[in-house]
Amino acid sequence: MSDRLATGRPAARGHGESYGYLKGKRVSEGYQPGDPILRGINLTKKFLVGDGVVAVREVTLDVMPGEFILVIGPSGCGKSTLLSLLGGLDRPTGGEVILEGRKYSRLDENGLARLRRTSVGFVFQFFNLLGDLTAAENVALPMRLIGLTDEEIHRRTEDLLGAVGMLERANHSPYELSGGEQQRVAAARALANQPKVVLADEPTGNLDRKNGLEVIKLFKRFNAERRQTFVVVTHDRTFAEFADRVVHMEDGRVIKVEGGAA
Amino acid sequence: MIIFRLALKNVLKNANRSLLAILGMAIAAAIMTGSISMRTGYVNPAFLDYRRFMQADVVIYPKKLHVDPGAVRQRATEEWETVKYQPTFGSDLLSLEPRLADEGFLAPPGGDPDIDLAALRQALAGRANIAGVHPLFTIPAMLSAQGEGDAVPRFYRVPVRGEDVLAAKSWGGGPPIAGGRALVPVDEGSPHQSPQRFALVDARSKAHPQIPVGSQMKLFFPAVRREVAGRPVYDWSDLRAFTFTVVGHYQIPTGSSPLRTEEGLPVVDGQEGRSVIVPTYWDVPDILVPSQALAGVYRELGGTAQTRADQVGISLNSMYLAKQTAAELQQAFPNFGVYTVPNLVRLAGEGVRAIQTDSGDIRYERGRDQQMVLPADLSRTFIVLSFAIAGLLVATNMFILTAQRRQEIGILRAIGASSREVFTLILSEVIGLAVIGSLAGFLLIQLGVTFLLFFSKVSLAEAGLSTLAATAEVVGLSVLVAVLFGLLPAWEAARSTTAEVLRHE
């Protein structure tokens, strides 16, 4: 990627997507294999509610390619906000997020949207499937947004639904699926465009213990088989055994990192 | 594509919630459809009132797409009458037959030729919509006739009009020629020897004594002293005699009217106790002769080619441009009365009244009753207002719907939909609502209009074209209004960020 950017032309990244430049400024630079794929540097997020609530305070987090990270902390400690900042869903009040060398601060809203299409996959606590679409259509949606061919979409959808054990329920509406099934479909959707990084916000929070465990195992399998990087926010410490690193948060700060190097 | 599919699903899913917007758009479309129907004149009433159309100089009427000369000739063999057929002009007047002719279409007031045909043709040049130009000529003449109580024949001034009169086969036939008057025979007529020099006389005219059928009628035409810009200057000191055979009497029915006394009271049937309804007629002094014969007379009088006409019929391929064409012609010829067929609806109230005189005779006079119609400006205002209200309903509805669907929009943004795609999604839904609403309103009215079309002898092709054009106009305007009013909610939805949405879960 860095070599291509060095040519001085906007970086093209698959399917005609381009987010290497914003209004002539280069936003991606200096990324080398082996560098952290995702970096949060001194991230601060302040919400203008009342006197102002600081949800994230000067958090720095480097995520290495292929890593499986759990972010753990009590409710309201800022872990979901941190995930939003890392995924480009929200903008930090201070600090910078860099994904594969691309600085979010230099991307506009549409630039971030294009980045989320191809490089970041999201899994939410409440699944967030579109109720008007079937399970297969939900999985296919991100691929349609980047303009893959019908044939390729069909192939990938089958592959992903098969991988999450939902192939037989492909034509069911989300309303006809259980919570665990919906979350598996949501996981398949997050992986549809083969993102480098998958961010999961309390993916087990709305599931029973058994289904929650299955979802985490599913993530771990993808992480192992496809070398996709996972950052999973949860309040359940029992999943720590699956993680390469566990990041503990409290009151908007990272208070401890277990395993690897923070 | 997926965005449009999502939009369609949303429209269908939320149809009940969107009912108000759809209803508003439907009402607006219905009002517009009704207005278009009246404006373009393809509704039945327009065809019923051609006979009111007596004073126009330039008449604009639709060209129908089917022409069946055989059918008219067949009718002509059964009884004598004027028909509208002009092979030299390729006239489509025939296509308006028999109904328009039967109802008095194109009856000029007489007088000197006044319409400059060259200028008219120039004004019409380049207009693809013009199907044909059909001039009608008149030459003033003196009729020598002896009325009751006259010791010797006297002269009566009469206009002689060239009409395309088709005589019955039993009378030896005559050249098929175009004209525009509803003629109904009042006698059996008589055979005549000269197919070129025969005439029809208004049976009800009080302007001259009646000439018996079969008798020779002497007409004295003034010589043409000179022509000024195509307009003849007649020399009334140099009258030339021409003899025509009267082959029949005609009368021009204009419908029916309640019979009233001189004081304006209705005449009541003594036994039944109901108002007496009597047929009404125009009485005109016009002597009708074949137009070819009249052209021959004009040349013998010293004239060359008539370049001005009393009245001109202009047929159009499509009546959708009739209003515009009429307005442009009216501007080009401010001294002429330019009318489109739809104006007949406005003129419908100006019928003929039947009045019973003290002696018991029936006298006819023009009425002044006006039919209540919607003025064009008011109609336009209604359309604009109704669409404005419909647009506001759509906008309000979309604001509510997008507020309810913040989560869906947030999800789309989270998985990478750009603001443009969200904008397209909402706008597509707005357009979907507009199309559904406008089609519903349009169909509601258009079904009735189309039903009337079948009874007004409009060809299926013409009716189809009219309907298609009206559909495009109504749905097009609806979509335009919806897009305008949908821009704001679409923009609001597009600029919402994912974090805003997910934070409020």
C-alpha cells in the first residue's frame, strides 16, 4: 500500500474504492508489514452533556495484525466508545486513529464510510440486522455496497452462512431467528467484505451463556483460520481465555493490559 | 440497486403509515388529471358542443387518427348532407365527420375574406403538431328572388360560401368537398344536371325568400376590380349573373331548449304540466355551393387565387399543444377569434333560446347563459396548491419515517453506506410514495375520462396517446414535487452519523 501511495496518485483499494487521499492530502503513509494494523493514539472522547462527560481519556492502544483482543470493563467505563472511535463510527475529541497507516482525522464522513465498507467489520450487541432483508440478504448487503458481482456475492454468502452454521436459515427474516442465530448472521455480515479488522461491541451481551460462548468461539475460529484481527468488547471475563490480550478499562482509561504488549 | 430495493421494500412495508402522503399525492394528481382532461378537450362534453362554435375565425381541433372515407360516402348515399372531406388538402375533416358536421362545426359569420393564408401558413410553419390547414371562402352576392307579395323579383344580399357538399347519388352525385356546417335536409331534394353549379339554401333563413327545390337560382356576383394583398375589391356596379340549381334545403340544428314566452316565462304543456322543450336552429342567409364551383366563379369575376379566407380550420396531431398553439396564433393574429375545441366547454352555455311569439311562432335568439366552468387561472392555482399540500404531507411523513428508522440508517452507515446512498434511499422512497399516490389519483379520474372517450368517438389510438401523455404529465409533476419536498428529509437522514444512532440504542 505504501509503495502505491508513493507514486503520488490516490491509492485505489479494490472495487474502485479510494481513501488514500482527501482533498489532495495524503492520509495513508508509512505503514509497513509488522506495524500495528490499528492504532489508537491518546484517544479522548468528551460528550457535551451537562458539564461534559469524558467517556475515553487519553487511551493509546496498538492492535497487531491477526490479534484477538478483549476489552473488558464495567458498564459505562468507555469501552464501547473506544470501539466506536477505533471503527470510525465516531470521531475523537482528541488523539488519532490510524488503520493500516490511514489517519481517520484526514478522512471525511464518506471517506470513513468507504473505509468501513472494506477494512472494518462491526458486530453489535443488538445484532442490528435489517428486518426487511433475509439473513442472506443481510450478509450480502456490504458486498452489494462495494459492487461485487452477483456470482461472487452468492458464493461468499453461502460460504459465510455455512461457516456460521446458518445456511439452512438463509432465507429467513431476522424476526424468525433466535438471538444466537441473529448474532451469527451479524458475524457473517461483518466478515462479508473480508475486513482486516473486526470490531465487536458486546456481541454476547444479549445472548445466554451457551450462545455467547458459541459466538466467541466462532470469532476465534475466524481469527485463527482467516487471520482476521478481532477487538471484542465484553464485560464477561470468562472469555479472556480466548484472547491474545485483555485490555481492562475503568473510568475511560486503560488500567491494565494482560498478555502481549500494550 | 440494493438501495432502490430497500427503498421499495420500505415503501411497501410502510404503506399504511405513508397513507396520508399517498392520499395527498393522489388528490393532487386527481385534480390535475381532471384539469388536463378539461384543458385538452378529450372529454365527451367538448365533442357535444361543436355546434356552439359559430363565431370563430380560426378553429383548432384534434386530428383523429382513424379516417374512413368509405363510411362517410356510405352515409352520403343515404341522404344528402354536407360532409367534411377535402382530398386536395389531405383534409382530416373527414375524420371529424359525421358528428362534428352534424353539430354545426365551422360555421363562419360571413363577410369579406380576411385571413391571410400565407401569413397563417408562415405562422404555422415548423410546427410539427399541425396536421392540416383548411381555409373556407365566401363571396358576397345578390340573390334575385320573388317573395310572397313581390310583384317582381328583388335583390337580396347573401353570402355564398364554398362548401364541400356531397350530394346524394340519386341527385347525380357531386364533388366531395370540405365544409364545416351541420346540415340537415328538410326535403327530399331534386335531381340536378350540373354537378358543379348546384346550391343548398337554409330553409329557415329570413334573409331572402325561399327558393323551391329544383328551381334555378340566379346569383349576381360583383366583379373583382382588383386584389389588394390577396383581398378582393369588388365592383358592385358590375354584377355578373350565375345560375345554380337549388338541390335542397338545409337547416342547422343547435340542440334543444325550453320554450319561453316573450316575457321569459316557461311555456308549459297544458296536459302534462311539463315545460315544453323544442329543437333549436340557427338561421343564416348563406347559400352553399361547391367550393370548386365558387373558385370557378371567382376566376370568372376576374380574381386570381384567393389568398385570404373567412375562416380556417386547423387540425392538430395532438391536442396537448392546442392551448399553446392557439395562444401563439392569437398573438400573431390579434384581430381574429382563435378558439380551441376545449373552449367549447366554456361556450357551451351560449346556446340558442327558443321564444314563442305572441302570434304563436317560434323565434330563436342567442342565449347569454354561461355554463359554470373553472377559469384557467383558478384551475392552475388549485393544482399548485394541491401539490404544495401534498408535497408538505410527503415531507412531514418522511421526516417522521426517517426519525423512526434512525437505527436502520445507522446500520447502513456502519456497514459503509455513504451519505449519498442514504440520501438516495430516502429520496427513492419519497419518489415511490409519489408514484403510488399519483397513479392512484390519476387512475381514479382517468378511468372515468377514458370511459367518456369511448363514447366520444375518439379513436383508441388517440385515447391511448392522450392517456399516456397525461400519465407522463401527472406522474412527472408528482415526482418533481416529491423530490423537491423530499430533499430536506433525505438530507437530514444522510447527514446523521452512525455514532448518534448507536449511542441511543
